[in-house]
Amino acid sequence: MIKLNGTFLEGGGQMLRTALALSVLTQKPFTIDNIRANRAEPGLKQQHLVGVRAIRDLCDGVVEGAQIGSSQITFYPRKIAKGVETAIDIETAGSITLLLQTLLLPCLFSGKRFQLTLKGGTDVSWSPQYDYFANIDFPQFLRYGAGTISLKKRGYYPKGQGEVLLDVKKKILFDDIAFGVASVRPLSLLEQGTLVKIAGVSHASTDLADSRVAERQAQAATAHLIKWKVPVEIVSSYGTTASTGSGITLWAIFTGQSHDADSINPIRLGADILGEKNKRAEIVGEECALQLNATLSSAAPVDKHLADQLIPLLGIVGGEIAVQEITNHTLTNVYVVEKFLDVRFDVDEKLRMIKMRK
């Protein structure tokens, strides 16, 4: 039984999500205590409970302590026996992209096909926006799998009601990698390569269309990105949503990285920010562009938000990454991955390098 301390660094939901995913892949049960002990409202919230129950149902596992406010759970996984086509409703504006952090790896490496309809918040605070997940996170995982993700409806706080479709298919089995049956190329992200384009999505609810919020966010961001002297293409869009909201996601696309040239899944660095009621659209666009500029200037091929999400993948396939910043979220995932997988990481905070070693 693996024991996790929920007070380690960031702890919280990040530790739980990663542990659930790796528990299913490795078939190792775990217990975690002091869940979100450092938060204003400690214990499991609806967002986390949905993830626990979703992964339990995926593998027909057994969980103890799965209730709102619980500070400890114990999870006993079983092998995923078959693919699934189902809908999972968070029932609040809880983040769909955080739920995906629990589900993606087990689905991707199970050898089955999964078609999931996920309902909740697509663009909410304290989590990646949908467009960040779809255009920065997801392509890196598709190096080792096949699938698609699509947005059917945006969901902003407080009502949520957004909808995302995930379809992933068999490519490589985790067990085949773990036991040396399948040979995979290690994940090697060490250089940015050549910047060729900056893309993005500026979005808002339809009630903000008359104020041209999406266009103003995009225009403000573009003004701060033209210095890179590459095409800047930011799409402005509006949608019918249950709550008023807006946001913008930007990503820079590179090619020609000497260590891992990959035309299908090139290096991408991203930034995202949500609109706020009393913040002008121009400020939202400007702040997002400045975030991306800082990431581009770091010369790293992995931004600080993507870094922690790549740690479980790095533990499975091996390799090394150079990152913009090593955050506590990243170190928390290192802690969890080392508990479940027979690996160790070399973390060089000065050089901002993370390398997996067996």
C-alpha cells in the first residue's frame, strides 16, 4: 500500500489526480491523508469527488472515504477490462481540464478505446483553460497515443455547463512499456527550436459580443506579440453559455528542434488568462501576451504549467525536459511518480532541467 502525505508541498488536488491515474496503470493501491489540508476549505470537494468516482468506475475499483469534506481516501484499482463510451458530469463549474488530468493517462495506455463526454467548467480559475489543454498539453501526450478532443460548449463560473468530447484509442500498453515488451522513444524536450507562428483563441459569451470583448482581447495581445516577427493568428469567438465570461489562450509554435524534431507534435509554449468583471478586455489580452513573452524569453521548450503535467509521462517513457520554471506543482508530481514507478528524477533547479533515471 502506497502512502501519500497530502501536506507535501502543493499536495491538494494535484497529488490526488496524479495518484489516481498512476494507481490504475500500475495496479498499486494507495492511501492519501490530509487531503488539501493547506486550503481554506480542506478535504474533498465536488470537483475531486467526481474524479475519484470516474476513475473508480473506469476500472471497477474500490474506494474508501469518497465523500465531500473527506481528508483521507484509500483506493484499490483493478485492471481496465474494456473501453467505455460514457458521460461524466461534474455538476458544477468544476474544471474539466483538471478531470482530464486524472483520466487521460489511464485511457491512453490501457489498450482500449474511450469516448468520454465531460460536462462542467471549460474555462475557470485555478486550472488550464480548454484551449490550453487542447493545444499545448494534449499534443505532447499524442506522441504516445492517438485521439481527438473537441469543444462542444464553453462553461464559465459559476454555472459551468460546458461540454468537451474526448476520444482516445489504443496505441501502446503501459504494461508493455513497463516490462520492456514495447520500445518507445523517450520524451526529449531540450530546445525551443525555431519560432514559426503564434496562434490563439480569444473567447467570450454572446452577451459580450456587442462590447467586442473577444476582439479587443485579441487585438491587445497581438500588439505585444508582433515583436517576434512571425505570423500572429488569434481567432475571436463567441458562444452561448450558462454564465457570462471570457478568456484568451495563446501558444507559440516551433519547429526544427534538434533533439526531437516532430512535425506532427511540434514544440508549443502557452499562456492563458480569464477575463474578470472589472478588468478591461485590453488588459486581459495584454497580460496574456506578456506571460507568453516571458515564457518565450526563457529559451525553455516547456512552460511552467506544462512541466508538472509531463512528469507522469516522463516517468513512463523516460527522457528529459528543460523547463521555464520548476514549481511546487512540478515537485509534487515528482514525489508522487517516484512513489508509484520504479524511477528517480534528477531535478536541477539551477539549469531548470528534469531527467528521469531508473
